[in-house]
Amino acid sequence: MTRTTPQALDRREIARWVARDIPDGAYVNLGIGMPETIAECIAEDKEVILHTENGLLGMGPPPPPGEEDTELINAGKQPVTAAPGASFFHHADSFAMIRGGHLDICVLGALEVAANGDLANWSTGAARAVPAVGGAMDLVSGVKAVYVMTRHCTRAGEPKLVNECRYPLTGRGVVDRVYTDLAVIDITPQGLAVRELAPGVTLAEVAGLTAAPLHDQRSTHRESHPDGNSAPSE
């Protein structure tokens, strides 16, 4: 049965949530799809060095319409800009950066995330599914912290946060934090811990759309939300 998500944030609001939590000076890889939006949401007073595995360190936001350079794209083949001081390099060197532990954070999309941090984001396992793992397996094994940015539920209303992934895994126990349109959730030894809720969303609503137990670890102070306003942690 289809479930309705309450007052869900749009992808740009989720991206602003993620961008807020990326520390100044971090080296970050943004996955294909929703995570690409984060490049447009990083505060001007914060220096974040964006990496894309097709060979660019110092990726900037998308160019204005009409100013695209067809030879300057990210791993998702979307047009990007190069920040001052950016460098270009061979594909193998790019993966040496990933596998060598030189990136601080990667932000990936997901089909499912399990309560123990398992990630499935490359295939549904269907017989005719086209393999699309890209660099995800390298990223989750080589980057210091793995964030997931995704809708809380599928288009059919099924939970993406589950006790155990049904789909082929990208990595076991690799996810540190999940940002959805409803909440920010940390992966802890005790399972899924709610760090923050979207404005107007209750813990009970999120729990009803999650196929694994939730623990409430919100602070008692007022949280800063992606719309720039503050709201009580309720």
C-alpha cells in the first residue's frame, strides 16, 4: 500500500542540510543524482574541495544556462565549473585518491540503507538490470565518512531505511549518516538514531515510514533547518 510522506523537503532543501554539515576544508566526492545538488548549496564563506572521479579536484557549481562547456562535466555527465586552483588528472589517479584514503566525505544516493550501515545503491538485482555501480564500491571502502542523501521512501511509498537490505550490497556497514526529506539519521552501534527532523515532521511519522527501529538522539536545543529558520526538536 502506498504511504504518504508528511511535508517532505525538496532535494535542494536536503542538499542545504548536507552542505551545512560538511566541515570547512573538507575534500568531498558527490555521487550521481541528488547529491550533485550539494555543489550549489555550499556557503560562500566555506571552502569545500569537491572531487569527481572522472578526473577533477576543485569542481564548482553548474554554469549558468548557455555557458556550458561540453568538455567540463562531472561523473554524472552534468556540466560543471572549475573552481580557482582546480586540477585535472587521469582516471587512475582519481581512483588512487579514493582508494588511498585522501577524501574526507562522499555523499551517495541509495536504494536501501540497513540499520547496521549496509548500503545498496547500484542494482535492484533484477535479471535484466543494467550494472551501474560506477565508483561507489571504491568510495565506500576508501573515504573516511559516507553520507547518504535520498528520499525516505520509494515512489511507491516503501521505506528505504530497513533492517536488512534486499538488494545487492555496495558495502557492508559503511554508512555513517543518512539525510532524507524527513530527517537526519545517524548509524550507531544501537541502530538508526534520529539526529534532526524536518520542520513540521514528527518522530512518530518518521518511525511509521521506516522499516527498522529508531532511537531519538535529538538535542534539547533548537536546531537550524535547511530553510534557514529554527524550529523546536519535537
